Amino acid sequence: MSSSGEVISSSPHPFGPTVLPGKSYSETYKLSALCDDQTFIQVQMMITNVGLGDSNAACELLVLRPGEKPSKTSRRFNKTRWSFSATPRPTLSIGPCRLWQDGESTGCLIAFDSITASILIDRPARSQQSPDTIAADKAFKKFYVNEALVPWTRLSTALRMPRLPEKQLKGFGMLERSRSVGYPKDFSNGWISFYGSTAVGAGGTQFLAECHFPASKAPGAIGWTWNDRDHVPKPLSGLQMVMKRKADGAHETALPILTEPHAALVISGEQSLFRYSIVDELGPMLGSVVRLIIGNPVTRYYRAQAHVSDDQSPVEGILEIMNFE
């Protein structure tokens, strides 16, 4: 890693991973889809040197459906179980999962046992760096780069869950790629994402927000928002987060409220949906090793509502918050 160009440069095709040396290298493809019926589907395909051995891979599928129990499934594979091929169509394969480009469309298939999600986007992937890119130092010995390969756009999904017939869904989604040398705690004290859409018949409002809390512990989160009224993302800074206690039957739940100072933006968590910790998933022995290396990143998902501006109706969506415990 003798120069910034060598570190940041990547494969000629957006789906071609560039495996870098070092135990802290990771590359992740993340497809987040919010369907018109408020079903949320998130697929993550990753290659990493973190853990035992280098160039290992993993696939994860999260399905959050209104009124139903969350479904989270993941599989890990060694370096012989993943590949990228530029022909006949550019395809990244990890175990039984695929991410491909076919002309002007982008597809993703993830299949675990009796759960299958097939997602089709009528747009090709393009490498375009998002505003939320972090360099830990000028020599780029550690860096985090995020790309919006497919911006928030219409998509269709065929979803099959256990003991249920296949369901055809439509909605909006975004495909991102992040690449890093370094661990999450090197770059940030937490990440926040909001994915919001209203069905076309209800006016067709879409809104995204992505930001992070700086590792320097500077006050407020920084990042960007993307209202469908705008052609490009707008910078966001100083976003504040507080947790508000709310009664939930016999229990009390803490829900996040995010506000941008001197602006109309307010994102309010309405319902806690799911909590995920890789340290917990790996169990006491391996989890304790991972905790020493990367900390304990915990991701929570909420049904949420974004008040974007005084002249727009609130946007319903999913709020994703990752922080360290």
C-alpha cells in the first residue's frame, strides 16, 4: 500500500472484488429494498480477511415483514466457494448466492434452505463514490470507501418464505459497495441509515439518509440525505440522536429520535424490529476473539418515520443504526 491510488483503486467492474493484503481488509455489497407493502429485505455479500484465513466470504439475508417474526439467515464460506466472472455476464458468486449484471439490468439471488429472494433492478450498476467516504489518515493506510452502485430506484422481488407461497413484490432499493482496510471502530462510533418510500399511488415520495458518528467523538453525525425532489444527495451535519422511552405493552422500549439542528429533518423510530450482533452469533469462544479485534458492533432496525420538510408528508420507512456496545 505505497500510494493512495493503489489502495483505493478497484476492479474494472463494480461486482469484481479487489482483495487487498492485511487482516483488516473487507469488501461488502449491500442491497436494501423497501417494498410497497413495507416488507424490508436486505442482502449482504462480503469478502474479508477478518477472522480465520484470508479471502473468506459470507452471505446474509434479513427479511422484516409487517406483523411477522424477523428472519435473519447467514452463511460463511472459504475462499474456494466464491468467484467473479466477467463473462458471459459479470457475476459475483458466493456459495448459492449471485449478484449479476445483464445489459441494463441488475439482479440478485440469495437462497438459504427454504428461503429465497430474487431481486431485479432495471438499472445497471455504476461505480460512483457516495459522500460518506472516510480516510483514516493521509497515507491511506486505513480507509473506508462507499459507492452507490445503483441509487434508490424501482425494483421487483420474488420472495419465498418457509411454509408460504412465493410472493411477488415491488418497491424501491439501493445497491452499495463498501471497501475498507481497517476495522469499523477505526472510522466511526456508529452508522445510521434510513430507507423510506411511499407507494406510487400515495404520491410517490422517496427519501434516504446515511451518516456516521466520527471516531473522533465530534458532536453529531455527518453524512447525506437524498430527497426524490433532488438530483443529487445533500450534505448533512450535526445530526443528533436521543433515545426516548416508550411503553410497549407490559414492557418499555427505547426508540431513537434523530434531529438536524436548524432544519426540519426529524427521523423518529416507531417500533423496534430486530437486533443483530455478530459477537453474539459466533458464541462465547469465537465471539470473544472477534470482540477483541473489531469490538462489538450491534445493529438495530426500527420502523420509522421521517419528517423531511414542512411542505412534504412524513415518509414511512426503515431506520438502521449500528453502534458499539
